[in-house]
Amino acid sequence: MERTEVLDMMGSLKLYGMRTAYDETLAVAVKRKHEPQRFVGDLLKAEISEKQARSIRYQLTVAKLPLAKDVDDFAFK
């Protein structure tokens, strides 16, 4: 299967972390002669990390936290 096909499939499955890490992970796997299971595992780790980061960004957006404040900005009574 061609590289572009693999990347297109990852995109259609919304595996953006895998798609981003694919080239680098493949290069490392070939260079170090990793087993296919290790290669797939590394791609899955990249996907999990990307999804967690995206989730945190979303949660921060939904939380509608105010801009950073200094201690002087708070109204203490």
C-alpha cells in the first residue's frame, strides 16, 4: 500500500496523531529494525497522546476560564 493511501485512510478514520507521527515512526522503525508490533504500538501511543492533548484543549475552551490574573487583580475584602 502506498504512503498516501495509508495517510488518507488515517485521515478518514480521524487518526490524526497517527497520521502526524507516521513518517518519523516508520523511519525509526526501519532504522532500528523494529518488529511490526512495536511500530503499530508506537503509532498507537502517538494517537493516544494527540487525543489527550486535543481533549485538554477542548476542555479548557469549554471551561471558559478567565485570562490569567495576577494577585493584584483579585478583589480581596
